[in-house]
Amino acid sequence: MVHRLSFEAVNRAFCDIMDVPFSGAHYKPFGGKVVLLGGDFRQTLPIVADAGREESIDSSLTCSFLWQHCTVLHLTENMRVVASRESQRSTFGGMPFTEWTLAVGNGNVPGKSFPSNQSTDWIEIPESLLLPSSGNPIHTITSTVYPDFAQRFHNVSYLTERSIITPTNANVTEINSHMLALIPGMPRTYFSGDSLHTDASDPDRLEAEYPTEFLNSLSFNGCPEHQIDLKVFAPIMLLRNLNPSIGLCNGTRLMVLYLGHYVIKGMIMGGTFNGKTVAIPRIVLSVNDYRWPFVLKRRQFPVRLCYAMTINKSQGQTLQNVGVYLPKPVFSHGQLYVAVSRVRTPDGLRFLIMNEDGVPSNCTRNIVYQEAFVDLQTPSS
Ligand SMILES: Nc1ncnc2c1ncn2[C@@H]1O[C@H](COP(=O)(O)OP(=O)(O)OP(=O)(O)O)[C@@H](O)[C@H]1O
């Protein structure tokens, strides 16, 4: 979800554009233009660094002055899951799959209290969705989601329909490295060119304080790593909108076809541009993080391997086979709902959950800030 300040910035731009003398447009929301917004408040709220519950809620559109001008319309049918009869057959916590996913999103799955922390937002995942608990967890989850990988690693439809999702980038990296090593051949490595930019009066001091090696070690959400290892046939995800008119959007998945010095060629996996071959150049990405007194400029291919991806990054994807890997529970509103709602049928959804002692478990945390839904009722709904 977009931060409310972004909506407010667009609102101001519209007011400016539409402003002509005596029109009053300047005082109307979006300059008097009708704007259609789509979203699901059960999904994750805007990401605000180090934010607590209040800051997360405050960042959502419902806390903007614009919200009073919005009319809420509800979609009533789950088009993603409804196509499958499978989802109607079995029950999950006594409910059909579609209802169970909504109950997870609404925070209505009965909680399980633990004497140690008295937290009530822990829920049991139905037995039929759990993976067997023996052996190495990375091996268990990868071999379940990617069966017969050695024979099928270059099959584009096989890769298109599956992914492992997990809350943190550290686990994503671990799984991606594991999978890349299973493809024959040596990887091609791309290093970024990193530099810092600052308005400070003494940039030389900052450059001495933050040498290139330090800049190389920095990782940011939504920014490619300093070192990217790739092989032909590996699935990658684009991290920037390069050219939406040909399908190159933030979140587009591609299978690598060619690893050149100046471009990476790939085949788009899924969506309107499925099967289209495209070239991706290196670009300069700017990262402004409040922890550092400079803007990092990183010249790199804006891609990341995507055998596994974070739950947040998986928003918008529809997949046939999803492995939800939870070595630690989710940490923010809506993440568990996003995880359970990526599939068309419950057959394609499997969980591997570890408790704090690293022992497989059937309980996990479901974080739902009920305040996020308070303003969503309309008189007619
Ligand atoms: N009108 C429709 N008819 C048939 N299937 C549909 C329709 N709309 C959506 N779908 C199916 O539901 C899936 C999810 O649709 P879409 O990605 O547009 O929803 P969304 O609300 O953006 O999803 P997300 O939960 O990722 O935010 C699509 O992959 C598509 O298969």
C-alpha cells in the first residue's frame, strides 16, 4: 500500500494543474477529478522504518484528510480462488478455504494463547497445509516447491507457477543461493559501482568516513545487492519500473536467457507480457536511508533472484505452488494474509513453521491491526 503522504502529494499536484481562476478547483480533492483507488486493507500497510503500530496505521490512506472524500465500494467475489472446486471440498478450521483466508486477513481465526507471552495472535495452521517436519528445513521447503528441479530447472512454465515466500530478506537470500547452486555451471557475478552523494559542506570527510567497501556492504529493501550471482535459466525479479508499456515493472518476474556485460536478456514469466523477451540494462539507483548522512548511488542491474521472495514482495503475484517458510513468525500487519492468499487452490499452499527453539511447529503469529478496517464501512455496506 502506498503511504498516505504520496496520495496527498498527488492531490496537491492535481489541485495545481486544475486550478483556474474562480473554478474553486484548488479546494476540491484531486482538483475535482474523480480518482479510483484499489486496495485491500488486510494486506500489508505502508512500510515505515522502525514504525510501531500507531505509525503504521497513521501512514495509511484512512488517516489522511482525503479519506473523508472517499466512497468505499466492496468487491464481493474472490476471483483468484473461486475458479477451483478443490477449495470448496476441504475445510480449514471448519471453513472453506476462501473463508479461512478472509478470517486470517480479518484476524478472526480463533487465537491460541501461550502462557509464556500471553499473546493471543498466534493461530494454528491446518494440518493439511503443513509440511513434514523432519530433516533440513531448507531442503524440505525447496524440494516440495521445486520437485524434480534437476530435470526441470530450465522449464519456464514450471518456474512461472511457483515460489517460496518468507518474511525476511536474509532467508530469501539463503534459499536463492541454495537453489542457484543446483543449476549446473558457474554463475556470472555482477558487482555494482557505489558512490555517495551529499549536500554536506565537507564531502571529503564523509567519503573518508564511509569508504567504497562500506557502501558495497549496504543492503536496502527494493535495491539490488552490490554482488549479484546469476545463471542462465534462473528466475529473477525486476526491482524498478523500467518500461511498463513492455511489461518491465517493479515485481515483474523473468527467466534469464543471456548474461551479457551490458545487458541481461530475459523472458517475462506470467501476466500480460508472458513469454516476451526483453533486455535489462544497468541503471543508477538512489537510496536515501535515514540512518546514513548521504544518498547512496548504486549502478547495478535492478534485479534479484526469485526462487524465493519476501512476503511483502509477493503482493500482486498469483501462483500455483507456494511454500511459506516461517523460521521466524511474520512481523507486521497483513503478512500472513498475503502469504495465504497467493494461491488459486489450497493444494498449492504449504507451510514450514519453526518455533523459537528451531523445532517445527503448527502455530504461527498472525498480526492484524483491527484499526486498519475501522473506516471501511459505508452506510450501504
Ligand atoms: N474478472 C476476472 N475474471 C476471472 N479471473 C479473474 C478476474 N479478476 C481477477 N481474476 C483472477 O484473480 C487473480 C488475482 O487478480 P488480481 O491480481 O487482479 O487481484 P489483486 O486484488 O490485485 O490481487 P492481490 O491480492 O495480489 O492484491 C488473477 O490472477 C486472475 O486470475
